[in-house]
Amino acid sequence: MAWWYNLLSGKVEEGPGGPNAERLGPFETEAEANNALEHARKRNETWDQENAAWDGDNE
């Protein structure tokens, strides 16, 4: 069964739950879902760095 992080409630859900537009996931474990916001922050930081490097190459 998959785990999700509900952005509105701030709680972890197992299986079907709220609308996917309001959730992050799926994650394999409850612990991973519980760290969804940190995972998203790190991923966004990496993308920002990659975009900055790409923009620098195309000037």
C-alpha cells in the first residue's frame, strides 16, 4: 500500500485519501511520507541549481 502526505491536514495517509492535488506521494513507507516536505525542499533546491547552471551556459 502507498503512503501520502496531505498538504491541507499536514498528516500522512495510507492508501486512497484526499484528492491527489492536495497530496505529495506516493511513498513506500510512512516515514518517507512524513518527510515529504523536506524531500520536496531538497528536490526544488537541486532543480534551482540545475536551472542556474543551465541558464549560465546559455547566456
